Amino acid sequence: MVSTAPMRPEKSPDAEPTVRLTVAQATIRFLSNQYVERDGERGKFFAGCFGIFGHGNVAGLGQALLQSEIAAAEAGAQPPLRYVLGRNEQAMVHSAVAFTRQKDRLQTWAVTASVGPGSTNMLTGAALATINRLPVLLLPADTFATRASAPVLQELELPSSGDVTVNDAFKPLSRYFDRVWRPEQLPAALLGALRVLTDPVETGAATISIPQDVQAEAHDWPESLFAERTWHVARPLPERSVIDRAAQIIRTARKPLIVAGGGVIYSGATDSLAALCEQTGIPVGQSQAGKGSLPYDHRQSVGAIGSTGTTAANALATEADVVIGIGTRYSDFTSASRTAFGNPDVRFVNINVASLDSVKQGGVSVVADAREAIDALRAALDDYSVSYEYRARTGELAREWDDIVTEAYRVEDGMTLNQNQVIGLANTLSDPRDVVVCAAGSMPGDLHKLWRTRDRKGYHVEYGFSCMGYEVAGGIGAKMAEPDRDVFVLVGDGSYLMMATELVTAVQEGVKVILVLVQNHGFASIGSLSEALGSQRFGTAYRYRSDDGRLDGGKLPVDLAANAASLGAEVIRVQTAGEFTDAVKVAKASDRTCVIHVETDPLVPAPDSESWWDVPVSQVSTLESTQNAYRTYADWKKIQRPYLKPSDR
């Protein structure tokens, strides 16, 4: 009888060699050999891995990182992937995000956490990274792929689905998600994640969920998987016909205005922007992410725009007949909830690497890298300039706002400070290349208006997600990215109490930040907003409960300075401008993380932006304060516009 079974092929003598590693060991080795290149400059993409270990990753990725460190030490080298122990999983993601923002998205970190709550603690960080279009690789551990021990500790059981775990919550928050059920799936997952992380359009959080048993499983990997791989970060070029159409519209403008967003900075387009606006005289307003696109004292800079903008930028926005958005996603703060651009005939030209953002507000969509598009537009506008009168008006408005800032900064030594004065002192005493970091509360809006930015990377305010607790962790990431700059973290007591424990990580790693801790006994920002909306600052103060059961008793005896000292920071308590000045000098001279604790009056507002932010007010109420607030809200709603007229008419 003749067998019909196929012959078993013999292994080819020139078959690719393999190496036997666990899935976790293969992951770490792969990440260690990833590079990015833009404009001919090449560098490692992953600076390291943040991690907190528990069941699910301690014997997987934890063992792999340990093995890598020991092998490097035996060879007399540094670990190919530096490991940093954080104190909070969310904060680790924030540090990674701050690092990559400071690096213009050209380098980042991986972050690993254990099964269950360790991994879901990273969800907020994933949302923040994706909303801000910043690359970070998340490696949450997962429950058993084999389900041999199910249900394991911290496992979610759904009666309707056996393959869903808590890590599925990452799917809507990530730009890329995969789960590695088998070792053979790892290469595709890693390559898929790197494709997204290095793409300026697609980038955000990339999540690869690896079950704990799979992490520890051995497999024979082709050695080519671990060869150095360079990912090119592209600069998409604009179409010539689209640039011509955009230039044609701009030439018709008598009062054009540029809105510079974060894309200007990430693209390294600040010099190109300066050349364009100097050539044409077009003034530039800046979003939160775009602040620093021009120095504050540049002739065409009118500062922040929108709900937290300057009166200069917002006055020009109201009159603008052509608005040129560059690298902005037109958030509600930038557009003042679609009330900023008041000219009924306003037209838009939108330059963005992402088509999603380029079509906002209608108008001409220029899908391209910001630097390449600006350079092309400058060449197409070599015969165009705004009038002398418009240049003069731009300068006059900018000087008027600068005088307002100077007055807000003014201090009388010996007097208790307010938040505007604290910002002014920190700004004046910092060096031009120093970085200010903030994220939530009233401080970001006040910084947007008042901080005089002198360097393209000197302003680091996370306002895409405006996440309380980002500040300390973000300051660590910013400092790790650029150790030669001092980093000033400005944080109110509300955000500080959310995630102060990362001060321990700063002390552990010898990462020096200067933390200005503003004690205002509650939520100053929401308190102000609550009052404006007729809700009388309800639930925004840190108080004892009074006899009638309300939280409006005396102040809580919370000593945040003592708390910071207990976490290992050097703490300086100040009350006056002179004491604050001396404290900054001590902090800048120190090689330790320093906390400057200052108590302020939360009822002293920043200068008015003469703008609006859409937060709905109760339509009916028995409270007079709410009734009055609703009438104001209804008046603003009357001028809210869709901005959808086509620009090529």
C-alpha cells in the first residue's frame, strides 16, 4: 500500500536562525532596537519602561527587564531599556506622555502594569495620550489565555462573554489595540503598534494586552525580529493646487489671523512660522498646545486666543476676514465655543497633517506637515502683505495686553500674594529656556493669558484632557526629556492632592523639579466657574461640615508643605514676594526636587479675556443667581456659529 501522506520537509540548511525567549523577553528585546528618523536625524524611540509589578507582569515583563539589566551590567553597559518604578499607574503614563511631548513625539516610553486595577489605572493616561495625539506604548497584563485557573484574582466575569476582560476598556481610548493570545501573534502586534506610534496622524496610546501566562511562555523567534529597525516619521507635502487656492484666499484678506496649534511645535515649524508672519505681517494667536510657536514679544505675536486668550488676539479674531489655522484642532477653548470669529464673512484655511482637523470650520483643507505647508505658502505669498494700518493695530493691541500683564504681575513686598502674582514671579525669575508645566484648574487658563513664553518648548500645559494630577508626573517626564532645563511645576492644592506621590519617584530618580504649590483651600477654577454659572461655588471649598450639615464650616487643617516634605522633597514656605524670590534662587541652585508652598487668595481673578466658554446653565431655577447666569448664557448662545461656509466661493 502506497502512503499518500505528504513528505515532511527537512529544515533548510540556510534557514533563519532562531532564539528561544519568553514572550516578555522578546518584547523587551524588540523595543530596545526600535529607532525613528526624521529629516535625516536618527535616535532610539523608546527611552525606557515605567512599571509597577504585580501578579500578571512580575514574572513576565518584570523578569524580562531584570534579565536585560543584569546582562547589560555584566557587559559593563547601561540597560538597553531603562526601568523606572512609579508610584501610580496613571502617573507613569503621564510622565511618559510629558516626555514625548517635550521630545516632539520622536521618543517615548513603554508602561507596564499588573492584572486588573493596575492596568485599568492606566485608562485615564491612555485617554490623555490619545486626545493629545502623543505616542505612548501601554503593556497591561491580562488574565490567563488558557483559563486553566479561571477565575483568577481580579478577573472580570461576564455571563454573556468569555473573552472580555477589563483591558477591553482600552479599546476606545487607544489608537491601536491588540491582545496577544499566542506567542505567534506578538510580532504583528508589535509592528502594528509601532506603525501607529510613529505616524503623526495616527499617533496616541497604543495598547498591547498580554495575558500573564503568555508573557511567561517560551517560543523560538526568528533573530530578524530583533534587528535594529528604523521608522521614518514622514512630512506629508501639500498639493500645489491646494496651496495656490489657499494663497488666493489669503491675498483677498484685509485682516487675516493665524491660529497656531501644537502641530506647529511638533513639526519644528516655529522658524518657518516666524518667517511667514514677518514677510506678510499676519498676526498670530496661539492655542494652549501652540503657545510658544512665537516668543511672546515677537512683533506679530498677539498671545493666547479663545476662552483663556488675550484681549489682543480675541479682538483680532472678532474682526478677522480670513483665519489660517495651522496644526490646531480648534477645541472649544480655542474657538471660544465657536464665538471667537465674529466676522459674518470670515473664511478659513486649515493646515493640518490630519484630515480630521483640516476640515473643521469648513474652508480650504490643506492636509500636510505644518512646516512644509508654511514654507510652500510663504513662497506663494511673496507678493502679499497686510496694510501698515493693520500691522500698527496688531502692535498696539499687543502692547495694551502686555501692560495688563505687567499690572497683574505687580507686587508689593510684604503683602500676601495672589495667583497672578505667583505666576508673574515664577515667570520673571525663571530662565528663558526653563519649562512651566501645568494641567488643570484655574492655573492653565491664567498661564495661557499671562505666561510670557520665550522658548518654543518653554510652555507645557496639558489642556487636551486637562487632567488633575498630571502636573507632578508631567514635570518628571519633561525634566527627564531635557535635563538641562529647569522645570517649574505650577499646581493648585486640588491637583496636588490627586497625585502628589510621584514626588517619591522624582526623589528616587534624582529628577529635580521646582514645584510651586499654591494653597487656596479648594478648587479655585471650578469655584469661579460655579459662581459664573449661578451655583455659588457649591462643593468647591475644602471645609468642615457646619451644624446645618453643609460643607461651609472652617478650613481643614491640611498641611501640604509637611506632606511634600514627608515624600522626600525640600520644602520652602513663603508668603511674600521677597520670600518667593529667595525661594526660587535656592531651588534653582539646588540639585534636589524643591517645593515652594505659597498660600493665595482664590477670589482674585486673572484679567478678563473678554471671551466665552460654553458650559450649560440650568434653564429653570429657584435661585436668583442661576436665573441671572442663564440670561447671560442665552445671550452668548445667540452669537454661537457653525462656521461651515465654504472658503472657495
